[in-house]
Amino acid sequence: MTEPTPLRSVGRGRRIPSLEVGVAVAAFLGLCAAVLARSTSLLEPDDLAYRASIVALTHGHIALTNAQYNVLSTQIGGIAQWVQRANGTWISEKNPGYPFFAAPFQLIGALRVAPLFYGALGCTGLYLGARRWLGRFGGTWAVALYCSSGAALVFTWRATMPTFTDASLIAAGTGLLLWTLLAADAPAPRRTLAGLLAFLAFEGATFIRYTNVVVLLVAVAAVLVALKAAAVPGRSMLVWFGSVTVFGGAAAAFDSAYYGGATKTGYVSGEITFSLGAVTSNLTHMPAHLVASMPLITVALAAVVWTAVRLIRRGDALRSPGAGRDAAVVVVLTASWVAVYGLYSAYTWTVSLAPNAGATLQVVRFYLPALGAVSLLAAWVLEQFPRRVPIAVIVSLACVGVLSYGHLAGSGPGGGFGRGPGVGGAPAQSGSLPSLAPSSGSG
């Protein structure tokens, strides 16, 4: 294994070779083909909850009266995990964000395209950030790695679940923020815009799943720490943090209006819990699920270990600007990865599920938001080798990913809930529910 080469920053005027882009696009199109070639299925109660929210939102409703709830349940073949509010209306207990991202696609009868669209955004951000950081083919490796795992494939296939969408928004934000902090030679307005888009992506992911706030906090910390070294204009930072402040206020207002409190959701108190006592059990069983569905984790771990050893034992090797910057980027990406994995290692719900060999589908989704950071770390490792090595590694990972995808797609509890109305072009996919008439108090 050779020493990491100094940072190779791609200048503004350098053309992006078509081969690099072509391979990255081919990797994403391969994911699309694998996903769309398989008919859809509802595997968990969560699918039923999100499907109902998406269809209701296309009719202008976030909450439903009791009559509307019964009509919708009949029309789409069942609703799960909704709760009744004090005023008698019904609302999903899930985080509210994903239906807003998916509803436009539901309206045009193309719900399955939703996670692919956001996946394309994630791949674009990863490509830009990795190429700026790693130089030629760095972005290509990052995109190919991101699209290669069984977890990515199965959650892209499950359009009624938010998992790949919020992971892709985080991937887009991570890549764009990486580009922004490394692009000291770019015009200030361009850096400001790229950084703003990055934070909007992080905020969107947080609205979809509130625990993604840990990634948003890491991004804020990264900007503060890198403020001087990255020559970030003060005005840019004000724009970015202003966006975060506005988002926080809007999310609190939404929750107050629909869930009865700025920090409340539809879950009853004590239903979602985290405890240090759960860490040992989760660490005992969870790694097997994660590696089986996302084997690129093992490559990314090499980046962490490699950098840690160099920082501890050979600090003099990091004195060059390129190597020092590489180490700094690895540290930030690792922090984002650890924030997600560390939080969910304390999740009490997975304690009883993790020992089950067939529980991979249910438990890995909580860890998928770190996939963008993991892909960037793995790309950094692969970039240190001759080109034939990353090609061989990525092809191998993709083959394992396709096999894992087939296994995961058929592993829903009790065989899943079937296709049913509202999935894969069935009647409710078109948004045809005329009996859901607006009424007062329906949200």
C-alpha cells in the first residue's frame, strides 16, 4: 500500500474527461436498472404508513378526519402506524418530511422515480466533492461505491420508504460541502451557493428523519473549525447558518401545529428510546448486518485506521498541505459516520431484532444515512492504488450487492404485505381518490 498522494484539486478551467463521468453515470444507471427491473412490494408496516401519507398529501391533506381516514384505508388497502389527535383527526406517527419530497412524483404516477431522483442528486454531490478532493476518478469511485451495496439497492427499490432519499440528501450535502470547503480558488458567490445547497440538503434529510440532525451538527462544526483554513467568507457562513436557523424554526412550528409541541412527533412518549445499555448488545450483532448489506464499510474502515495510525505514529508525514488536508477531510467524514452509527448503536428497539439473522432489512435502514461519508472514505482508499485495483474492488462489491439485494427484497416480515393498491402503478398511484373531499380540521 503506497503513501497517500497529496491533495489534487481540480481547477475551475480543467475539463472533466467524459470517461470519468461516463463510468459514474453507468454506475448510477446500473442501480436504476436493478431497481426498476423488480416489481415493487410492501415489506413492513412503515411502508403502509408512508404510502398513506403520500397519497393523502397529493389530495392536500396532512391529517385526515375519521371519515377520510376510513375512505383512504379502503382505497389503498390499509394504513398502519397512524395516530388519532386530540381533535379527532388522524396523522402519521412518522416524521413528516418524506411525503413532501415524494408527493410530486406520486401526482404524476411515478412514485418509483422519487428515490432515484434524489439518488441522482446524491451521486452528483459525491462526484463533485470527491473529484475536488481526490482528483481524476475520485468522484467516479465515490459514485460507484455509493450505488453498489445491497442496502442502497433495496431501499431505492422501496419507494414508499424514505431511507434512500434522506441518505441521498445527506450524500449530496456532504459532497457539496466538501467541494465548498476545498474550493478556495472558486468565486465567493459560487461557494456561497454550493454551501447553501449543501445545508438545504442536510435540512431536508433532517425533516425526513429528525435523528439526521446529528449529521447537520457535524456539518456546522466542520464549517466552524475549517473557517480560517478554508478561507470561508463571513457572509457565506451567515447565509448557511441563517438557513439552519430558519429550518429549525419552521420545523418547530410544524410540529407545534400538527403534533402539539415544538419537539414532539406522532410517537407516544417512550416509544423511541436510546440508552447506553443498548450499545453492547447492538455492537455484538449489528456489524454482521451492516457488513452483509454494505461491505464497502470494510474499505472505509481502512481509511480511518490508516489516518489514525499516521496521526499517532507519524505526524511528520502530515506536514505537507496535501496530506494534512486529506487527514482533516477523513476526520470530518469519520465524525459524520460515527455520529449516525453511534446514535443508533444506542437504539433500544434494535436490541431484540439484531440477533435475528433475518433482521437485516429492518435494522440497517437506520444506518444508511452515513453511506455518503462511507463512500467518500472508501474512494480515498481506492484512489491510492493503481486503477485496476479500484475497478476490481468495485466490480466485486457490486456483485455482492446484487446478491444481497435479492435476499433483502424477499425478507420482509411474514413475506411482506404484497403489492396492493398504490404501489407500482396500481390505482392509488395515479392519485384517484375523489371521495377524499376537503373538510374542516383535516389539516
